[in-house]
Amino acid sequence: MWGETPLSFCDSGKGGVMTISDENRDSRHNGSQEDNEPNPELGHSGLAAHEHSSADGDGAGAYSDAETNGDAENYDGADARGESEVYDSAEAYDDAEAYGDAEMYDDAEAYDEEYDEEYDEDEDDDDYDDRPEPKKHAALKLVLLVLLIAVGMAGGVWDGRFLRTQRGNWQDDLAPVGPPDSPEVVFTVERGWTLSRTAQILYESQLIRSAESFVRLGRQEGKAESLKAGRFRLSASMSSLEILEELVKGSILTTRFTIPEGYTLKQIAKVFADRGIADEEEFWRCVEEGDFPFDFLQGLPGDAHRLEGYLFPDTYDIEVDEPVEMVITRMLRRFEDVWDSLPEGTTDLTDREILILASIVQNEMMLDEERPISAGVFYNRLQTNMLLQSCSTVQYYFDEPKFPLLTADTQIDFPYNTYIYPGLPPGPVSSPGRASLEAAMAPGDTPYVYFVAREDGSNGHYFSRTLSEHNAAIAQARANRSGN
């Protein structure tokens, strides 16, 4: 009676270490071997001879002058020179950063040997035990120097990386880690993470140079408590400030999907699976068992049809890996928002019945302007106890829309088939959009009880008041189809 009605689905230079040269050694021993013979009157070797040979040179005279001050001062002077040269060696060692340079140790040993030769003939002298020990001094200073360097390195190393914050401007650590063409990565901030925890994971992910500097930046910017949880697209080419702003702004990594008007739960399940939102098994479990706090779901049976018609057809942006329950909750809340914005109903139909009627109208009509008229047709039939004979209710039997429907299809025995069962079907047969909901809420005041698709490419319908008018409209539709 209704004809074949097409359905519409929208698509949705290392410097050398300083050494004690031969010239330096000679400057300490300018006197001859005879000059160094012991003199009982002076208590030490060759001092008198040095007094009479001061004209030989400034270096010898200076040495003589120093030694005539007495044995103690002689020792002090020698000791001072020894220590000074050792310090010079240590400084050269520090500047060159040459760890364990053998040449320095050779200098220390050479210096010690010279003192040993000078004191060989005086081993029994009472002052022998008071002679300086330059080798021990040098070794001790080297040990202390190494320890200081080790402590300094330990203080400047954190988790295997030198922290410039210990040696320079901490803001240097806020520069990008990688080059401008660094690829994007997905970074997840879990709910409950602190700024310090987030900074540590960013550092371990090689997205920032310093967790410590990132935390300092966050606090300085007053954003320590403003980070959003979710998944973000970040890159090593981004500075710490850019990353911080991204996490605070909440540009969470999302995915988009669209549910066209008129889709059934079976079709929505496939969209969820295809888009990686949830597999079909998880989807159906949620449909039947999910706990959703909406009044319009109260009292509905927990079966596969429970949410039919309530998952509002629209385009949704959701977080990647968002739980399916949260996605469905979004869709249910969208339905609630749209429903609450609809005009007051003009019929005696319940909310549930209005939704069912809207789901039928959705897939019967393609033009929004015809939806109120078709809603009026079905409402008139309900009022006169006529079978609705809606192709939309037959299509609900199939997993995907079937075109064309055959006469035999209209005789399939199942509760939703309004060619067989009177009244409205047990539940919605699709997800109606706003226009269909509005039409069902306030059906058009029309005398029509029949309609058939024009088949002329207009996507419109012929509406009729009587069966004879309807049969004539069917003939015209066939003619239109033949002419096309």
C-alpha cells in the first residue's frame, strides 16, 4: 500500500701540565759541589761560600741572602718554593682537566729526589727530621683536588644528565629537546597526577630537558594546579613553556565520529567498532547493563533494544580511549538536551510513544518539510485503528537497510512489523533527529492517511486522503520511475 520508500542515511688545547724545568732546578743550586761541603761553623752546607760568591748572579745572591737568615728560614724558603711549585702544578692540572697526568707525578718525584740528595750527607743531623716532604704534600693535594672535582660533578649530575640549573640560567633548560621536525607523540596525563609527576614523565619521555626546571616554570606561571588529564599531541620540538600551555589549555587528543540520523543500534555498534571506540561485544554489554542516570531510561527492559532511539544522531568529539560508557553517556545527554528544547506536544501520546513515532518518521521521509505531514498521517491512522504499514518498521528486521523491500518482506513475522501488528511497535526503530522529534511532538493537522514516494528525483511524496487517490499516486510514481 505504501510503495517502495527509499531510506536516507546521512554520512556523516690541552696545555701542557706545568713541570719543574732544568733551569729552575739550576737556579736552586747555583753553587759548585765545593760550595755545598758542610761547614761546622755554620751548621749547614756551603753558606759561607755563597756569601763570597754573590756577584756570580742575582739568582745566587738571592739564594745566599735567603740562606744567611738561618737554617730555619732556609728550610722555610725551600719549603715555600716547593709548595708553590706543587700548587702551580695543581693549577695546571685543574685548567687542563687532565686526570692522573703522569708528568705531574714525575715533577713531584724529581723534586723530592733533589731534596734527598741535598740531605744525604746530613741524615744524622738533628734537623733532618724537620725537612719538608714535598712528595707527601703533592700527593695529599692531588687527592683533595680529585675529591673536590668528584663532589662538584656529583652536584651537577642528576639522573645521568648535567643540570645547567646548577651552573647557569635555569631557563636554558626550557628550550626544546629536539629539532623543529621532531615527530608528534601521544602523551597521557593520568587523572590525579601532580605537576612534579607530570614533569618527571615528560623528562623520561625525552620531551623536556629538566623536570626540575619544568616544575619551577609551572609554579612561576601559577599553573601548578591547572594541568588537565587526558591524551595530548606533543613534540620534542616544543619548548617547555609550549608544552605547559598545551597541558593547561586542555587541547586533549580527541577523535571524531558521526552517527547519521536514522541509524539503528546495530549500525551504531559498527561505527564504534570501526572507529576503535569499542568492539561490538563491549558496546552491547554497555547497552544492556550500563548504569546511566537518566530518568527517561527508568523502567526500560535491560535488553538489546534498551537504548534504541536514545543515542542522539550527531557528530561527537571524544577523547581517544575514552571508555564506551562515557561515550554513550555523552550521546544520551545530547538526546536529553534536545528533548528538553522541543516544543510542547499537541497529542495525547506519551513521551515514549512520541519517540517511537519520530523514529518511524525519520526513515520514511527525506525532506524535513514533509515530516510533520507524515507524522500527521501516522497519527490519523492510529486514531482510526488502521495498520501503520510503515516500511521503516520492516527495515528494522535487517542488520542493514534493504533496497528494495519486497512484498514478502512485509510479511515477516516479528513484533516490530506494522504490516502485521497494529499500533506502534514495541520501541523505536531508529535514532530520530530533531526535525523528526519536532514532527512527532506536534504532527501536522492533515486529512491524509496515505503517501507514496514520487520516484521523480525530488525525494518527495504524494499524499492522499483515500485509497483511490493513493492508487492513482502509485501509478504516477511508476510512470515517473519509467521516465527516469
